Amino acid sequence: MKIILREDVPPLGAKGDTVDVAAGYARNFLIPRNLAFAATPSYLKIYDEEQKQKNVRANKEKRLAQKMAHDLEKISCTATVAVGEEDRIFGSVTAQNIADSLKEQGFDIDKRKIVLEEPLKALGVYTVPIKLHPDVEATVKVWVVKE
């Protein structure tokens, strides 16, 4: 039986491939789990329409991420920390602190999208990248100042 894969199935092939499998394997396993569908003209049209809709959604998400990146480039956030002698910071500034500071300014960014190699442990100005989309990255200036 000829089928078209809707998802990657490791032993068979990648998404969109047309493969020959046993009829029972297709009817009892692949098709009920929405991993594949029969390679008929009507299902080919359905598959093409699904791909078009998926591309439209992906493009919309990318445009929104680019707009947010453009807005984020314009702002900077300030993290105030307690310092001791010789301006030594108690603790550090983490991605969560930066996310909270951005939230106060109206940007709801998940802390996992903020790319910090390690927490900020010194006073100064830092440029912090934020991964908004797989193809879109924004940078924000973070000012670490003492109380």
C-alpha cells in the first residue's frame, strides 16, 4: 500500500515521503496515529493545504517575532543589585531578573529565551541576546547598577 508520511517515521522515511508498506501496518498503525495517509489524489490535496496553512502560520509567527525584536532593540533594562566593598555584587543578575525587568516595561518574554552564557556578576552595561524565534534574535542592553 502506498502512503504519504505526515511525520518523520525513523524506519520508513521523512515527512512528505511516499513509501510502500504492508496494508496492515498502514491501516492498523500509521493511519490511526495520524503518522501517514493513503496516497490518493484527495489526500494529496489535503496534505498540500495543510502545508500551506502551516507555512502561513510560520510566516506570521516570524513577522511578529521580527516586530518584537525591532521594539526590543530600542529599550534597555536596569537591574539594581546590592553591592559590598569595592563594588562587589552580592549574588548575580540572571535571566529571570532580566525577564522580570522586561515584563515591567510591557514585554512578556520567557526567561528560557534569554541567552546568558553565565549570570552577570559585575556592574556595567551588557548586551544580552534574546532568541524570539529560530530565525529571529534581538539584543537588549542591560544596565547592572548598585542600589
